[in-house]
Amino acid sequence: MSAIAPPARPTLPSPNDQNNGDLHGIIEVLQKLLDGNTLLGGETPVKEILAFLQAKQPEVFKQLDEMSSVLDKLIGVDDHMALEWKKKGNALYEEKKLADAIFSYTNGLLCAEKDETMAVLLNNRSTVSFEVGMLADACLDAHKSLQYNPQYAKALLRRGKCLKALGFGNAGQKDITAAERFMDPSTNPEETDLLALANTAEEMELIFGKDMAKDNSSLPHRAQFYKRTTTSEDGEEGEKSDNGLQVDRSAKGRGYSARERIPAGVTVLQETPFAFAPRLENLLNCCSFCLQFTSSLYAGDSYRKKGKKSRGFFCSESCAEQAWQHFGEEESKNVFYLLCPNDGLLALRLIRGLRESPNTTDTRPTEPSLTTSAPPFFELDLHTHLRTLEGSFTRELVREKVSNGADTDNSLEGNMNTNKIPLCSVGGRESVVAALALHMGAVKNEGEAELLRKAMRQVLLNAKEVKCLARQKSQGGIDGALQLHANTILSLAKAVYPYAAVLNHSCDPNCCLTYVENPQCCCAELVVRTLRPVMEGEELTISYYTNPYTVGDEGATGGMTVARAATQRNTALDRFNYHSLRQRLMSIKTNYGFFCQCHTCTSQVDEPVETVEKTYYIQSSDLYQKGQRMIREGKYETAVQVLLQSYELVMRHICPAPRPPQLMLPKTHLAIALAYFHLQKKQECFEHLKAAVELDIQIHKTDCRSHYINDYTRLAFIAPKEEDKKLYAEKAVELLKIFYAPSSTLDMQISYTRSSYLGSGGEETKK
């Protein structure tokens, strides 16, 4: 069951967020029935679709009912099941499968009913975390264990050892002394207060810091906009007051434009979600309410005391309590919420928010440059605006191939042999999911089922991925700098931001969309910041991202056939990541169902590759791949020789001067730098890293990309000269301040970057 163990994502054709839940197999079987019947489509009443599916596949619905009956008995907490997870974790620990042991203890926490069971599981998880070097997590688990059992000497001893390992020597020794005294045979446990001898709650709060969960609350919805500078009659600028954005309407829809010139690196919109749903695959990586990226997660007592398992984990009890109030109490009544796809859960939460929340939105300014006043068309109310976000996604993205080979947009008429061609790899299963929700009682009537289908289309068109950057554990100096090369973007949740949904796409955007506490951490609060100065009347645009699981699409789009289009995962659909116009257009169509008509796309022309050049492309690519393989095998000298051959081939035959450089060059420089790094040749490593960055900037004709933050940080740590360290560190800091909103974690990232040339006292290091 998903709430117990988030399953590995199955391999499915055209995977998307409408079939990624535990019901994916049933959804796919039923969807085939609809795909083969053109009389049933996106506007057919859900009740009729359900009746049709029940008549055609009664065995599937029987299986679904049996599954629901079993899971109804499993959604409650159960100490017996928790102890089974504990036993399994102990066995895995004995086998030195430490990561699996932590996972088992975590699952046990979700099932635990008694405080004593919680305390034991937390202490066991703390023990394993300590062994794998997760000292902070181990310390927090031991501390939490003591809250459930204040007389648990083993947990206190573990907390003391963790505190000492983390550098809190006196505090750690105090806990260790108290635990050893309590465990002494001459001590009477019944007459000794263990915690009275150890660090007090106030002392531990000074170490752990304040619980910031309430300050980063995901709900209720609130939004703040860029404030406009007023000008007095004598021409002097006054205070910032009313909204600095306006809403424009055109043939392509609505969008924001600037009412005055807005500088680069300014927050123009800051918004919390109206509804959100954490992703199943990252339930162990983030809090299921505030979406903070952390591994220190716990099952909420707010759920446990009600006898229910939570869907995910929480960083604090305040988050668990808010989650129960906002959606936990309702969702614990029906197993559909545990089984349904991600988009189905988000759509149901969107509907509940519309039904239960007031028409006004909570608006609390957090920055002087922001205002809570909304653009003119928002003055109606938030609910009216949300309803305008609805779209008929399925009808727009399905065409039929008729006998003469022509395409038609009429997807509801035709015969059973008509061949439907999907124009997008996302969506198309709203009707099946709504029908299953109606069958399982997650929606009360046909009207709510229709609302669910519409809400899922809102999600398809307007939802945003809540993301952060996951990095390998880094140490200071050159070792840590090279580890920055391994970056992974994690999608923690999917959320609907009503006002951010109005922003349109561009392949060369003037704004970026990030989240408070990015890049290293995350929360649900979205931030839109300008990347360059935006002129008065200029539209504010962002780049849309690929679906995290869209790996390609097979079908016809606008007369062009694509076989397994190379759509990268969780990547911005812009000119920097997709250099080929054709590939970029196909990827945007695959993910969002429209052809981009921004200035970049309408002015770009893909240059054909000549036959002779193709041969050299293949040869240089083969040499590059061979060089990468040599690096993986530890043959670094050979790797350098092979990669230099690839580089020479490109420079001599593909892009000799004065032809512009090709993308193969910075990639090859980066690979050579990595090989030199392993050979401990610091100067050569630095030179090739520098060349890679300079060529990349020359190719893309801009130095304002978040990608360069990591490049400059690497250069700052690897540079042999102090002036170069400072130069590249400050370039990285400048980009950090442009792309990300001010936060404590951003300050930490800036401090880490500047540590490449500053000593611990804040002064520049000297040779």
C-alpha cells in the first residue's frame, strides 16, 4: 500500500501523473476501452462512462472492490504490523543492509499505535543513522524517542553520542553521564528522573533551533505582487504602492506585463499553493505539508491518535496537525486517496479548497517590494479566477486519422475503427479516474465527479512542480567542489498556484520560477524573479518544464512524426536545453499540447548537417564516449588522450575558425577537466573547466543561467590563484541573488561559496 511503502514507479507507455498511483494497472485496462470507442469522449457524462466500463469489465471492478475491502482494514494504525517492520529492520541491520533497515523502521513508525513502540522504532532508526554518518538525523530521532518515553536511557545515551559527534561536547557529555548513571545497577529507576539529569528542553531548543514549520505553512493560499513606484507632480519618485503588473489579453490568452521598468533580480510574484499533493516517490524526502526537503521525518501524532495512518511523513507535529485539519480527516475515510494518481489527489484537494475556503485570500506581505493588491481581473474573487483556469484538455489534444489521411479535431464522432492519435503524452485519463472515484465513493454524486474531471484538466494545464536541488554530501575544498558536478533536481510535489498559472511560456524567458529556501532546500512558497530588466509593457514569461516522467512520445504532431523524442526529464523547455528547434517544438507539444510561437522559435532555423560532417560527428562522439568510459574505469591518462583526440576532430572538421563553436566542445573540456582532477593536476583541471564555461557562454550568448552557479562555484574552489577564487565565487553569488529569493538557506549557500577565498574569520586567505 502506498501509505506504507512508496512503490518504485512502474514502466508504462507514456507515463504521466494520471496513471502513476496504485490504480495504474486498472486505469490502463479501462482506458483502452475508451480509446477504442469514439462515442465516449471528454464530454460524455461520467455516470455513463462508469456504466459502460462496469458492463465491459465487471471482473476489474470486482477486483477493485476486493482491494478496497482489504485496504479498509489496513489504513488504521496497528502495533502488530509496526513490530513486524521492527523485526524486519533488525534483521536487515544484522545483514548490514543499513539503508533498507532505516526504511523498515520508518514504515514501522507509520503503523505504530503505542508511545512505547514509537520510542523503540525511533531509537533503532537513530542507531542505524548514526552508523551511516547521518548524525543530525540520528540526534533528532533520539531526541524524539525521549519525548515518547522520557525514561529511555538508551535513547538518551544515543543523543549524547550524537551531540558529541556534532561538536556539542559539553551537552553530549551531560546526556551520556545522565544515561550511564541511570543504567547503573545501584540506581533505582523508579526514584530517578532521567531527564532531570540530562539537557533540558530549553537547552536542546538552543541546539536544534526554532521550529520554523508554522512560518513556512503551505496553506492557506496567499499571494503578493511587485509594487509600482509612484511619481509625484514634481517628478520625484515616491513610495512603492499599487500593483506593478497588469493583465493583458490576446489571442493566445492572458498574461502579465510590466506597468513600469522592473530591474533584474526582483521578486514580482510570491505565492503559496491553493492545493498541493506530495509525490509518492519522494514521501521519504520531504514533509508532506510544508514540503521542506529533509530526511528527518515522523508520522504525525494527530493521525496516530485518531487511529489512522498518514499519507506521508512530517517534519514536526505542527505540520501533522495542519495536514489533518486541511485534508487528513476527510481523506482517511476512503482508500481511494491512497490509491489514486497524483493528479487525482491534487484535483480532489482543489475541489475541497474551493468548497471550504472563503472567497478572499490570505495576503501577508513579507518583502517591502511586494504588495497584496491583485491585478484588475482578480478583483472579482479567487474562486472566479480559478474557474477560468478550466480547460477541455482531452478534446484539444486528440485527433482522429480518417480514411483519406487527413486530420480532424472531432474526437467524439466516428466509428469504432477510427484511429485516434494522441497529440500529448500527458492527460487523457481524467474520465476514467473520475469514474473510479464515483464508484469507490470518493465523490458523493455525479456532479462532484464532473467537477473532478474538470479539476484534473485544471491541474494538467496549470499545476507546477515544487522542486529543489539535491546534491551529494559535500565537504569543503576541492573535493567538495567536484561533487557539485553531480546535481539532481527532485520534484517533491505538484501544486496549483492560481496567479502564477497566468504566466506564459517563452523559450528565452525574462523571469524564472523558483521556491523559497531554494536551491538546497525547499518549501511550498513559489517565487517569480526577473532574470534581466523588464521594460514597461513587456510581457513577463517563464520557461515551462518537462513532466518529470515524460521520456518521449510516439505519435503525430502537426504532420511531423516523432519516434521516442528525446525529452529530458524535469528540464526547462528553453533554447539552452533544447538547441534544435524541431526537438524543442516537439517536446513542448508532447508535454503541454501547443506549438510555441515565441520570438526565439519563430526566428530560429535549424541548419542541416552535411553528410561529410555527420561522419566526423559520429567519430568525435564515439571518442568522447570512450573517454568517459575510461574515466569510469579509472584509466585517467588514457581518457585525456582519447578526449583530446575527440576535441581535435571537432575543431578541425566540424567547427574550424571562424565558424562558431559547437556544444561538443564544452562537454569535452568538462570531461578532460574531470580526468585531470583525478590525476591531481589542479592547474590543467582549472584551465579546462574555465574553457568549458567560456565556450558555453559564447554558444548561448548569455551568462545569466542557473547552470553557471555550479560552474563558477567549482572554479572558485579549484582556482590556484586567490584573485581567481574571489572572481568566480562572486560571480556565483551574483547569480544566486538573481535566481533565488532571500532566505536563511540562501545565506548559507552564499557563505559556503565565499568560503573558497575567505577564512573562517571572514578575511581573505593568504598564501
